[in-house]
Amino acid sequence: MTKILRNLAIILLGLVSISYTISGQDLHYSQFYNSPINVNPASTGVFNGDQRFMASFRDQWRTVPVPWLTFSGSYDQKIYPKGSTKGFFGWGLLFNYDRQGDSKLNLTNINLSGSYTRILNQNNLISFGLMLGYSSRGFNLDALTWDKQWDGVTFDPNLSTGENFDFERISFLETALGINYRWQKSSRTKIDFGAAAFHLVQPEPNFQNDDLRLPIRLAFNAVGNFQLTSNLDIQLHALQQLQNEYQETVFGGLFKFHLGDDESKNTQLHAGLGYRTTEALFPTFAIQHKNIYVGVSYDIDLSDFNQVTNNRGGPEVHFRYIISKVKPLSDFKVCPIY
């Protein structure tokens, strides 16, 4: 265990050292804990169940000329090695679509992720994950207008734009590596700490033949759930993302009300508040019934941009469905609360 923790510290320090040489930004969610593979590939297969389906949707800045739409969908599952009670594997698929502005600048990517979770003991687990994917980015010139199409009296779309792009669509490789440590006391009291790095090969997604590379993105996250009473939990969560000059911290909390004593029929209501250091506040509400979960939040933009545009941010919705199978103890006997 000492060797594992030492290696974990080395990896974390290595990821921190990379953060001083990166630039740019990627898609993000306020409810980042509801899109876990986008935050860390080591989260693949790390959940209470066997198969997990997730979908996320975010719509912002609809009232200004740069509407921004993001959609994600994922599937992941556990793989139990035969005859082993020391760990398990996970694999998953992740799809992302992101579109912005009048030019419909868009990013589409599909990723394959894998992980291995080592069970150190009943209260401690450590997971390692990696991701490989294909990304395509493009835009639509037909929706744009240019100053050279103004003839001095009227706008003439038949005039030359004076612009020349080498490409209107490009493709590149996506890569990521992550690690996650979990301490758990019970199914309702546990803490996760994770660190991940994305764009490890630093591709060149440029529309001109320029030697500009997509910078590495680092993500550090912590999510803790604590049982306060038989009917009340509290969840605290935080995410720090670094990508060159771009830095973002998201943190918040939720109260979880359990409406029923029978866990098989348990319904939960969640209510909380979060804050992003780019000056956004977002109330969050969710309902969970058995293995079905729906979470909704709404970003309230507190920045000067909001004062000028009278924009109020945008909604974000997440859906999750988990399939759990009961396994005979002779086939799989391991920590029952995971």
C-alpha cells in the first residue's frame, strides 16, 4: 500500500508540473460530478452497480449572438476478473458534441475509456484510467458576414469575403490519463480524490497550417458524501481545471433527503448551490428514484458580461440510469458497499 501511495504522489506532482506550460479551454459542466468520465477516465466503471447510462445537456448565452450548446452521452460497465477479489476493470464509451456562435463552430468526439480499480481493503480503493478518442472540429462559413461584403451602400453577399481558410473541418486524436482514490466508510459516506490530464499528445486542431497545438488540460476533483442522519446526507464537491491562462474552479454542495426507509424503494430529493470562479452561481435540484436520477441546474451569470447583455446564463440537465445485477457470493465476494 505504501508503494501505491508513493506512486500516486509522484503522478500527482507530475501532473501539477505540466500545468505551468499549457493553454486554451475545453467544454465544461457545472454539475461536473454528473459527467464523471469527462473529468477523469479513472471514473470509468467506478459506481455502485454493473452498467451505467448517462446523458448531459447544457445551453447557455441563448440571448446573445454566441449561443453555446453542449451535449454528452456515455455508457460504462464493470468487468469482474474470474477468481479475483482484489479488483475489477471498467470500460466505457463517451460521446461529446459542442457548438458555438453564428458560424456553428462545433466539436464532435467519441472516446473509448478503460480503468482498473485495485481494492486495497474494505475502506480504500485506487483506480487508474486512460482514454483514446477521435475528434472532429469544423464551422460553417455560409452563416458569416464580412466587412469586405459591404459595398459602401448595402451588404452584398456575392462579394468576395477576402478570407482564406486552409480547412473548414479538421480531425485529431484525443488522449487522457487519470487516477482516482476512494475512501469509504459505507455506501453513504465516502470521499473521492482524482487527478487527470487530457490532450497528452497535444494535437494541432488548426484551420490554418500553423504550428499551434491543443494544450494539455489538467483536472483535479474531490467529491465527498456524508451521512448525517438516517434520512439526510450532504455532498460537497470541487473541481479545479487548468489550461494555460485559463483556470476555473467549481465548488458547491447538496443536501440529499431520503424519502423512505426501504432502500429498494428509496426516493431521494437533492437541493444545493454551487459557484464557479468565472463569476457564476448555480442552484441545483435533483431527484433519484431507485436507479434513475435526473439533475437540473441553472447558471446565473454575475459578471460584467451579464450587465451589458442582460443575459442570465443557461440551464443544465443530467440523466443517469444504473443497472445492478445480483451476483452469487461464490462468483464474486468483495467489499459489498462499493
